[in-house]
Amino acid sequence: MSLPSNEFAHLKIPLENILSATNNFAQQNFIGENGFEQRYKGQLLWSGQLIDIIARRLNKEWDGVEQLFWMEISMLSSLKHKNLVSFVGFCDEKIIIYRDETARGALIQYLSDPVLLTWVRRLEISVGVAHALSYIHYDESRDFSVIHRQIHSAAVLFNDDWEPKLSCFFERSMKIEASQRHHSFHTNIPIHVEGKAVINDDQDNNYLAAVAVTHYREKRLNEIIDWDIWNQIDSQSFNIFAETAYDCLNEERSQRPNIDEIVSRLEKALELQLEHQNAIMSSPSKEFAHLRVPLENILSATNNFAQQNFIGQNIIEQRYIGQLLWSGELIEIDVRRLNKDLENGEQQFWMEVSMLSSLKHKNVVSLVGFCDENDEKIIIIRREMKGSLSRYLSDPMVLTWVRRLEISVGIAHALSYIHYDEPRDFSVIHRHLCSACVLLNDEWEPKLSDFVCSMMIKASQRHHSFHTNKVKYVIGYGDPTYIETKSVNHMSDIYSFGIVLFELLCGRKSIIDSDSNKYLAPLAATHYKEKRLDEVIDWELWNQIDSQSLNMFAEIAYDCLNEDRLECPNIDEIVTRLEKVLELQLEHQNEIMSKEFAHLRVPLENILSATNNFSQQNVLGESGFAKAYKGQLLWSGELIKIDVRKWKKEWDGVEQQFWTEILMLSSLKHKNVVSLVGFCDDNDEKIIITKCETRGSLNRYLSDPMLLTWVRRLEISVGVAHALSYIHYEEPRDFSVIHRRIHSDIVLINDDWEPKLSDFQCSMKIKASQRHHSFHINTLVNVKGYGDPTYIETKSVNHKSDIYSFGIVLFELLCGRESVIDDQDNKYLGPMAIFHYKKEILDEIIDPILWKQMDPQSFNVFAKIAYDCLNEERSRRPDISEVVTRLENALKLQMRRQNVENSIVAAKVEDKSSDHHKGPLTSISTHVESHVTKKTKSFLKDLSHLKLSFQDIASATNNFAQENIIKELRFGLICNGRLWHTKLDIVAKGLYFAYIKDESKKFWTEISMLSSLKHKNLVSLIGFCDTERSKIIVYKKEANESLKKYLSDQTLTWIQRLKICVGVAKTLSYIHYDPGRDFSVIHCNVRSSKILLDDEWEPKLSGFELSLKNTVARRLRLLLTRDIIKNEYLDPKYEKTGGVTHKSDVYSFGVVLFEVLCGRSAVFPDEALGDGLLSQLAKSHLDDMMDPHLRKQMDPEAFKIFLDTAYWCIKEDRADRPYIDQVVKRLERALELQWKHENPVNRTPSIQLKVHN
């Protein structure tokens, strides 16, 4: 052997690279040694790829190392075979580098393990090693042959796929000329291996070879073969294998077979074993013995297959539910009883048992066991409690879009797993995929089932197609190529999955009713191609879907239906794409949540502070899903009492119901519905905060006729009825709510005994157009003693279910007792009350004190409405609007009686009075009521001259035409127009929804302010319109719009700016206090956009919707308000105090002064600039912020006065700010100086006269 030559130069690896790869041959990289080498593992950058390596570091002192080193390099560089170790390179330091493909180690490690190293795997390994030997012994493309000389089980290494790799070429392998491969060669030193793996414990015969030969000859090999291995072996396969092994050990070399013959014989042994194994799959095997369930146990579990346990059937099987004691646990089961006359039933039965026993995945059903007694073929699986997916396809409320995506991803994962999962050696084609075979557990996780028609194939064949004489598929889901050609592969499952995806998307089953297009697949594909999918998707579902999510999902479903299998995506690609769709949808949903509910988020630290870290003394109570605490929270500047419901994390369905309640309470605003303060979802907490209703729940007072008088009960009933009427439907809302948990415990009472409906976590939000429909629900939600019997029996719910529950509450109020009573013969109040009502003996179960308070007519009306609410026939129950009317009538009748009684008492008092005071007791109450009425009537009468008809405003704005709209508001719009009878140009500000409390309040505040304030620098109120559905304020239009528009406009000169500021300051001075008025006003909304400019550039202050009135005597005091939203003009003290003073207007005006000075808005459009103008002034020099054009116009002294005034106005502490009158004087002085600066000749005081005009 010649020493190194250039032919190996490309294999040379620098020592520094090897040192880096092995961490300088660190101890943690050391994996073993022998007399001539040490071995290290490492990672090496090789051909641009980071690979795992083994570095063999030869002992340089070892005799002959040089020659053997180059021998091995020579051999390994020229030997390339899948069953040989892969040579990477070498280093002159006598280091040889292999690719580490030995993740599973050496064969010797597994010889005694019949589970990991099954008989089939042993055969495959034998064939692989034989192929390696055949290759090294001779390959036609080579001119040399190799004698390994060290074949042993430690030299056979395994990669991840259990493929054998022959190693150990270093020590004594011989490279000879190919022509000499049939010769023998003499060596001075014989090489052999004595390893533990081939030594038997028997001291008389301590080598396996001799023992095996003896046992083979005596036909007793079974005695030395592991029993678990023996049970796997086919006899024919065994005979061939054993004979081959024995022949290899023939002492006469010439009688030993050559390696190519060995390869052929081993391949035959493997073939026979696989045939045997396939045969096992079609017949019972002892390997399933542990899964056998006695028939008597199944009969007991299903009540002898009773009709009430029957859940369905098809041509293959009948299905039953039951309960089975399994591993010491009573579990819910599904029992599938295969039809005895089913063709190939035996084979299909064992195929499914075999599959389910070997398939373990969270999205595949769990096999409990089977039974094959008395000719029965029964498969038992764990019951998934929500049943099949097909049951929910048409329900977009229960099966939301997010849930549908999660189910899709789960099914895709199941298919990916059954199609192939490493290191499994088989693959499964399902062939029966449909929405009915996807079962759902309590968590809505999908479980793939129905493997009775599935095919188990070798993993290596998973990309092949297979011909079947009988096509097996579910109608409406079948792969057209499979149906046409009878050729099936994994892509047939992909097609069926595409149908399931379209079912989930469209909310309908695969087989539809339309005769012209019977199946969903062609209908969906056509609508997808024509971009009309919205026509076949449920409207409620459509509203939930993000457009990106929809497009990707629809594209995946469509791609799955491609009739060209080669164009279909594989399941792993589908998994990735569906996971992306889900990610996009969740991002969309989170974005909505953050935008819609961001203002409601309350930091956890604030809640901890409010509840004293959820201390025991703050606990109000506990339910199955939440614990309630009381507390105090600083909210909108006000310290309020709160109720805090901390939801239990382990509670089933917490996430969905938490967000349901937030969604409901944030969109429901009514005086008889609890007020949502906010929520917290920090640190995986789920907390909802509502305003505390101090008297607690209604059920606390039911038995107290003194605190809860009959009149008060009637008022509470009316209030709850109004709440139900509101949530059931109120125009123009596009949704309706079914509460589903009405009971006296969730009716909360405030200080004034007003009821507040709460607990919306289980409520259903439906389309308004569907409010008269019923909805099927699989999981019942009701409170014991209040549940609608029809709902409980049929699982069908509608608004009349709430009516029934409310009827129970009415009887609780009437009888003075809770719904669940102690009488064991009649546990619930409902049936007892119905019985007593029908017998006309209700007085027997009504508290006597309460009974004495009741007017007979009021009682009769109330009892009748409560009874009608409990009608078992839903259609005969009254709707809530009728309930409201009748309850109001009951209250009216009761009040009439009380007024008469009060009049009699008052008359007696008057008769006995000696001082002849007039006005009976009734007149006191009546006087208060009439006073309020007179005051309201007087206010409206005073404004009657301002009333405009809706038709006049619509005509003036050309029916609010698009071209006339100036701005769209959250609940309305601002529109230009012209009143033809006055020829005035106007601006109309209208509200769409007059019922919105806060907006209605702003409307009347603005009218009240502008109708009672008169100043030349105030916007001119023309009139207003107040109808049931809209509220509109009409102002005179100012020609030059708002000051904000001109801040950066250089045509607005500095002196014009000063005049505008003086005008606004004077207006603020007027509204803050005027000697001719008995009230003072704080504007609360001063900003440049609210300062309008007429055609003479005179300012007109507008925007009084948030303004506050106070008496003159109290005008300097703090006024609390929660109506102001944080903005760049807002007094910073507002956040700390929750209130405003006149100095708050001064601060806002100071910001406007800086806007005027710098020629830019306080609000920067570029968020990167920070919070706004004032924050930038704090960071920059003023000169950098000012318009140079404006700066050139300014008189230095006028500029200094103006600047000092502006800074004075925005002082942090209110006490340090000036009064507005001080601001007026300073600005007037600045204007005077500026005028003189611009008019140096004419220095008459006319400017002062003009200023004070």
C-alpha cells in the first residue's frame, strides 16, 4: 500500500475543524475506546450542512498504524452502499471521520429485545447486512474485492429507520484484486472476535455457534429462541433462515453458500414472513387476547342491547351506548355490533381491531376491546360524548368558525398520523372518511373513527396505489378516481377530507336536498371558482370569518378535490396550511377583542388592590364556575363599589363562557341589566368586574314581606320583565339574546330596590331575524327548579324558555319562597304553584302578611301571568312584551288601591287637624310628580320655537346625501345643508340611535347649554329635532369651518390668530361666569376643532355636549364626571381626581394657544413623534417647533406675553394656573402690542376699543 496521494486530497479535513467539532476532544464528547483508537462524537459543517459525526482518533504508537490508516481510507473512499457506514474524511493526525448514522447504536444492544427488534425487523437487518457483504465482496463496477474479517453484531450499526450499516473496516479488512476474490490468503496473525453477545452461559459449551449448530441438528432450536420472538415467526420463514445460518457455519468452506445465494434465501425468508403476518391480520391472534371483553359484560353494559341504548345503524353495523367497568373505572362506551351477514366481515373486524390496537393518537378513537363470542363481532371504543361532527354542521353558534378550524386541524393531524408516523413500519388508508366518522369529545376535540374498511400497508409502499375489486367509500365523499379506476391510495382520503372541509365551511352535509345538484362537492367547487361561496355559507358563520382565513381555507378544500391526484396537496402540507388558517383567524379575533374590549381591560394589580388580594373577608359567595368578591375600585376618577367574579380555571368551558359574558355585557346597556366595569385576563386569570348592586340577590329577600313589600315585588317584576324584553330584542339591534339561566339568584338589587339582570355567561346571541326560532343544544344549561320542561326533554331552546324560568321567579315573588322547597313529595315550587292555582287555593302557599298587602285585581292579574308563563306548550306562553304590559297593569292596579287607602288616611288626618293645613297626604306625592312634569313641560315649551321637523332637515340636507356628509360619527353623522324657508346654510349633527343613553344625554346637554347661553363668539343654535329614533341638532354653518384646519396655513396671519384667541378667551370667560346668570358652565371639550370661524374670521365656540353646569356659588368647586375620554387637550389632573374645574378649560385653552403659536395640531398623525405637541415641546427647543413664517411677523414683547400665558395655562397644578379673565387681559395686551408693531404710524387706541367691543 503506497502512502497518501493526491487522490485523497479532497477528503482531507483540517485538524482545527475536527477540534471545533468535538470541543477539543472534550470528555463529554467521548464515546469509547479500545487498544488502537478513541472515539468521539461531534458536529461538523460539511458541504454546507451541519452533520453529526464520529471521529476515530488512532493510537499513533500502535504498530502498523500508518499502513492500516491509509488502507481504511482507501477502502472507505471507494465503497458506497446504503448498508455501509458513510465515510466523511480524514486528518493527517490519524483521525478518520464517519457520518454518525448510528442513532440507535449497534445490533448487539437489541439482540435480547423481542419488542424493539421484532422478527420482521431481524429479517430486514439480515438482508441488509447480506447486501452489504455482497457489495464489498464484489461489485462489477470495481476492480477490487474486500474481505471484512471482523463481522460481528457490534459492527452492525442502526440509523433512525433501523437500517443496518456495516462498520469496522479499519483493523484487519483486506483489499484484494477482483480477479483473486475466489482465492485464499495466508496471514500470520489470525483475526477473530470474542464478544459477549455470542457467548452462552453454559460453561461446557460457551459459544453460541456450537450450541446453535447442535440444536439445529437435533431440531431443538425452539429451546434457545426467545419465546416472544418464536411467537412471531412463520415456520417456512424460520426453516429457510435457520438453514441458511447453519449452512454458513459449515466447517468445510467449499460447502458454505456464497453471499449472493445467502441474499436470495434471506429475501425469501422475509417474503414468507410478511405473507404470514398479513394473514394474521385477517384472523384472530393471541396478541389481542388482553383486549377481549366477555359478551356478558357487553350485554350488561347495553341492557341486553336495549332500544333505549340504540343510537344508530348502517349497512355494516348497529351502534349502542353503555357503561362498562374497565380497569376499575366505570366508563362511557360506544358498542359497534357488526352485521353477521356482512361480506368479509371477519376480515374487516380483525383489521379494525388490529389497527385501533396499534394506533395511539389524541385525534383517533380509543379502543377499549372487542368480543368474538357466539359468532358475534363487536368492537368497543370509548364514547366521545358530543357524538359525531355531522350533528353540528348546521349550527354556527355551537360550532363557531374557530372551533371548526380547530376540528379541521385535529382531523388533519389524525390523517397525517395514520398515513405515516415514524418509526412505524406500516401506513393506513382510511377509505371511509366522512363527517359522521369524526367524533367529538367534551372539549370539542375530534377523534377519527370507523377503521372497518381501512387498509394497512407497508410504510415503504405508502406512495403506491392499490387495486381493489370492491370500491369502499361513503356516498358523497368518494374519490372519483378511486370510483372510476378501483385504484386507491392516500390521496383518496385527501379528497374525502376536502368534502369534510367544505361541510365545515358551508354548514351543511355532503348530501344536499337539491335534485339538480345532489352533492355538496360540485356545488362548492362551482361557487368557489365563480367566487360566490358566500351564497352557500351560513350567514352567522360568514360573519365570524376573517377574509384571509376564508380564502386560505377555501383554497385548501378546493385543492383537496382536484381530480388529478398528483396535483393534490399531501396531508403534511394540509396540516401546515390549516394551522396557518387557524393562526390568522385567532389573530383576527384577538385584534377585534383588543380593539372592541381594550378600554374594558383592568390590570390585575388594580383588582388585587380592590379586593385585598382576594382576601377571605371580601368573599361574597361561590358557584360551580366562579368565586365572587366585593371590593372598591377607582374607576373614571370615582371610587366605586364592585363585584369581582374570579372564574375557576379548571372549569369546563371557562374560556368560551368568559368571553360570552363580556361580549353580552359590553353590548347590552339597560337600567335593569348589570353594568360591566371591565375584565382581566392577565396571567391566565379570567375575571369579570361589574358595579356592585349593594343589596345582593333577590332570593335573599323572598321570604321577607316587610322589606320586600307587594308593591316592591311588582316593581321588581316589571324591571326584570323590561330587562328580558330588552335582551330578547330591541330595535334597531341586529341580534337577540336568550338568557337560559333566569332565576332569583341572578336578579341583583341596588340601593333603590331596582332589579339588575346578571349572569350572561351561558346566554345565546342569535340573529334578530331568528328570534322566533328554536335551537337544538346538546348540553343543557338550566338551573334546577327553573328549567323549561320542553327544553330539558327535547334540548331545543328559544326565548319562551326564558319566559318559563321567569314564571318561576314570579311565583317565588308571589309565594315568598324559593323555587326548590323542602317538601319531598313535590320538590319544586313550579308544580306546587300550578296545582294551587288550578284549585284556586294559592292563598294557602302565600305568606299571610304579603297576602294582606295585595289588591285582589292586582293579585289575579299577576297570578294569571305567572301561570301562563309555565304553560308546557311553548306556543301558548306569552311573549315578553305581553308579560311587561300585564305586569305593569298589575302594578297600576295595586298603586290605585294604595292611593285610595292613602287618601282615606290623609282625609282622616285632615279632619283631625286643628290648624286647617290644606293638602292631604296624596297631594304630597302628587305635587312632587306634577312639579317634575311641570318643569319638564316648561323646559320643552321654552324650546318649542327651536323645534324643527325631520322632513325640514332631510330636505335641507338632500336626505343626508353622501356629498353633504362632513363626518361620520360612532352613532351618527355631521351633514351640510340649507334651510330653504330661512335661506340659512346649516350644519346638522344627527344621532342614528336615539335610545343610546350617553348620546341622548349629550344631545340634551348641548341644547340646554346653547339655548341658555348668548354670546357673539358662541356657535348659533338654529334648532333641533327629537323623534323616537333620531335626535338632530342644527347650527348655523360658519364659512371658514374650524381653526384646526388653518393651524399650519400661512395665510392665517399672526394678528388674526391673536384676535381669534382673544375671542375664544372672552367666550370662556362668559360661560365660566356672567353676572346676569345664576349658573356657571365648564366647557370640558375646548380644542381647535371646536373653534369655528365665520366669514370675518371671528371665532365661534362649539362642542358643548360634555359641558357641566354648576351654581354660581359653587362655580369654583370640583365637578365629578365620567363622560370625558382621554385626549391631548385634557387636564392631566382629571385622571387623578375624576373631576374638572374651570381651570381644566384653562389648561385645554393653553394647548390651543400652543397650537396657534407653533402652527401645528396638538395631535400628531405620526405616532413615532410621541404623545403630541406638548410632549415634543418638552423635548425640543420652541424655535424648532415654530413656523418661521409666523415668527417673522411677531412683535417680540407680544410674543413673550403670549408664550408666558400659554405656559401659565398648562401648569401641572390647577392652583398655579390663571383664571380665564387673567388670560383675557394678557392676550388683549399681546394683541395691542402686535397691532402697534404692524401699524407704527397710527397709534390710536382704536384697537383697544375693538378688542373690548
